[in-house]
Amino acid sequence: MIQAETGQSQAGIRWRRLGQWRSVLVAYALVIALFIVGSLTISGFSAGSNVLSMLVLASFTGIAAMAQNLAILLGGIDLSIPYVITMGDILIPYLDGHHWPFVASLVMVLAIAVMVGGANGYLSSTLRLHPLIITLGTGYIVDGAMYVLTQGVPSGSAPRFLVTIASLGSRAFGFEFPPVILIWAVLAAAFIWGLTRTKWGRQIYAVGANAKAAELMLVSRVQVWTYAYIASAVLAALTGVLLSGFSGSGYFGIGNPYLFVSVGAVAIGGTSLLGGVGTYWGTIAGVLALTEISSLLIGFNIGSSRQEIFYGLIVLVMISIYGRELHVKNRL
């Protein structure tokens, strides 16, 4: 009898673990299906050059999605991400034009990101206001500061090595492989390790699943939110720095598309928008899927406004597929 109950318990554990990865498997199935459709319907879609081009674009989205992933795992959202991305994209060329060394410019950009992220996390957790309000406010402050600094006209150009890092024709380790893809891969590996193998990562999941239960286990909600939002802002700023190399100079609004795609990638990858459940493995699939969809729609000559409709439909469909499970705190 005891053996039977033990067997049932182990089977239940295995079933729950399988359920946690179900959304990830669905997301990767979507990636494969989209690639097959593109290969069959668009000439050159599966060519090596086009695959590399999609991976370069996915790299920027993937790093921005890391930032959003942290906020959503806590049950929040970070609307300041596009503005922080734009800040990084504008400041690096601007400071380079004023003869700042790149290291000093990077430190300045990251310092601003730390202040913005710290304000987002601390104010959201202490004032108990929805982070949507706080992050939108700090985002507007950052955006306004950039307009004041540049008088609405970004100047300067990105350092040459940044252009090389983000260029499609660049080489890495002797192969024609843009270094920005490797940067994304390294950051992704570190991010996954941090979420799954460190105390900090476990605390993020605990607070996102049930903040009250986490506090009873002596996990500081304020501290976890503050550190998570600082990391989110730093990742967003790094995305902007890399984008400055891709674009060659600073542009206002360059970060705007990354608000939806970062949230969309996280949602498609199966991370619960209520917090506490999800993995960056799934978000990677969401990033790849959205990049493929963009390439498909461009190949079909579908305009940007209609592309947004397709993006929204895909996100709604994916959430409806695996969004019926109760939130973690409702299962405790």
C-alpha cells in the first residue's frame, strides 16, 4: 500500500514537472512550425545569411526580454524599458562625439540605469503601487532628460568596435558570425544560471509566487524587487548600447518596439503574467518566434500596422493555450 502511494506521488511529481515545461515545448514547436512555413513560402528564408540576420535581430530582443522577464516573474511589468534602451542608444554616440572614452560612457549609461531601476523597484514595492505607473513615470523622465540633453537632435556616432560587434558581416573566432549573437548567448546562459542556481533567483520566484509567504520565510520583498528592477534596467541599457552599434548613431524612439516584443516574447514562452512561474528557455523561444513572424510578414509585404495585429493575435492564442492553470499562490 505504501509502495503504491509512493509510486503515485512520484508519478504526480513527474507529471507536474512535465506540465511546467509544456508551455516551453509548445513555444519551440511554434518556432519550428514558423521556420518550416517560411522555408516553403519565401525564397531564401532558410538561407544562412537570412538566418544570421534573424539571429542578430533576435539578440537585441532577447536581451530586452531578459529585462522584462525579471519584472514579470515578480508579477510586475517594466514600461521604462523602451526609454532606457533609447537612452543607451543616444548617450553612447553623444558622449563619443564629446570625446568621452567608451568605458566612461558605458559607466555613465549603466549608472543612470541603476538609478532608474532602483527607483522602479523600491518605489513599486514600498508604495505598493502597480509598477506600471512607477515605471512609466521614470521612463518619461529619462526620455525627457535625453531631449533636454540633445535638444531633440541626437548627435555623434557609435564607436567603430560597437558597429563591428553588431554588424551582420562581422566575424567571431574565424567564422562569419556576428559577435552580438555570442553576447546574447553568454548573457542568456548567465541569466538562466542565476535564476535557477542562485539564492537570488529562488527569491525572485518565491516573491513572485506568493509575496506574503516569502516574507514569512524572511525574504525581503523590497530588496528583491529593487535588485530585480536594477538588473532589468541595466539589461535594457545594454540593449541600447548594442543597438547604437547596429544603427551607427542615436535615434529617439528606437526602443519603442521593444516594449511589446519583450512582453510578447515572455508571454509566448509561458511565463505567467501573474508572476512566480516561467523560465528564460521559454522566453528564448518567444523571441525567436516573434523574429520569424516579423520576417514572414515582411516577406509577404505586410505593413507594420498589420504586423502589430498579427503579433497581438499570436500572443492571445499562446496565452489561451497554456494560461488556464491557477496562479501558484492559489495552489498553495
